[in-house]
Amino acid sequence: MDVDNHDGYFASDQSLLAPAPLIFRYHRFTPKSEFARHRHRWGQLSRINLGMMELLLDDRRVVATAQYLLWTPPAEPHAAYIHQAMHYTSIYVEDGVAAQLPSSTCLLEQTPLVRALLDDFSQRQITVPAEPWDIRQAELLCQRILQSGREASYLPDSRQRLLQPILDAIRQDPADATPLKAWAERVFSTERTLARLFQRELGMSFGQWRGRARLLEALSRLKQGDSVQDISARLGYATPSAFIAMFQKQLGDSPERYRRQLLESGGWPDEFNA
């Protein structure tokens, strides 16, 4: 792990010039990679090409899937866990732009334009934009990122006393089809109160949160080699086509194509180099 133990910063960051406005670094992760608590001198945007990654902060866990950028403010301590082999892009952000982004770790939406600009930099393996056109493209990218939608986490958590037992139970069994009304009876509350708490505490409905938990379980089972039919039945979908439609809506790809990408990227021998 490339970390200076005195202050928790990556040693390799020391040799970099300050981003103006961005610095790109490209890596390949091996499956089940874990990275100890560390921090970066500049704000960091993390981009993955498939699956999900987790950041462990001092007070919470943030889960990100491939349709989001993961924003970490300058000097914020965090540990990371990568579930499967993947392409990864780390983007350091200049202080002026970082100051306009959220002060805590969160997810930023990748709009089609943001994705296209990042894809172009990645395909050409640009690390430090130096040509006039690349600098203008980086500046446009910064402007669009500042306008991106934001979420606390793909699968946010809550310690609210009525919600926590529900969230814990669904994480243990994402296929649990217990309706919100029945949960209300179990936690001695009302369906209306729980619905309001889901929106206030988690920023989404009960159904949306459970759907995301099921998607994360589906990603894990695809990696293990389970069939689409078995996964859809296990997670309570009426038909495999209903599961496929959900998967495509969330990740922009079919389960089988996702599995092929996973298998194609699974043989990387490289270790993480921050």
C-alpha cells in the first residue's frame, strides 16, 4: 500500500503537480481488493467501469455503482473495497473546483456528456491535460460535474430506530418481499410514517431502496456464476424478463453482457497502485 504512515497520504501523490484543473490516473483492480485507511491531497473523483466499490468513512459506508462518479473531498480519510476486477480512473480535482463540490463524500451522476468526455480522456490515456483543446475539454468536464445530480450513497444507511431493523433485514435477505405495511406492524409504527422516514432519511422510497439492495445481490450472484433465471427467481421477480428490464434500467446493460465483461476482466494480474 503506497501510504505515508505519518499523515495517511499516498506517497506517490507527493510527486504530482497540483491539478489544473484535473489529473487522471488509470488503474486495473484485482478482485476483492482492500485498501487501508488513507487520504489524498486533492479532491478525488473515482470512476469504475462495472460492478461496485465501497468507501468506508469514519461515520458511514458509501456504495457506488458504475453509473456514478464517487466524490471524496480533499484530505478526507477513507478505506476502500473493490468487489471484482475492473478498470478504475482516479481524477484529482483542483482546489477551486473542489470547493464548489459537496463537503462530504457522495455520488455524482454521470450524464451522457460527462461520460463521453471521460471516455475520450480514457481512450487516449490522457493523464495531465496539456494541449489547449484538452484543457478546454477538462474545464467543460468540471463545469458539467458541478451541475451533476448528487446522492449520499447508492444504498444509503440510517440509524433511525424504526428504519434500521428493516434495512438490516433486507440487506441480509434482499429477496424479502414483506410489504411496508407489514414492516410497520413489526416495528410498531404506521405505513405512512415509515414511507415518510424513507424519503427523509434515505432520499428514496422503500421500494426503490429494496430494488437497489436486490441489484447489488444480483451483481454478486452473477459473479458467482448463477444463471439469470435462478437470480430472478431468488430475488422474487415474476419473470426473468422483469429482472432483465430492471438490470438494464439501473446499469444500462443486460445481465449476460455484464457477466461477459466480468469474465473478460477477471484475469488481470496487476495489483492496485494508487
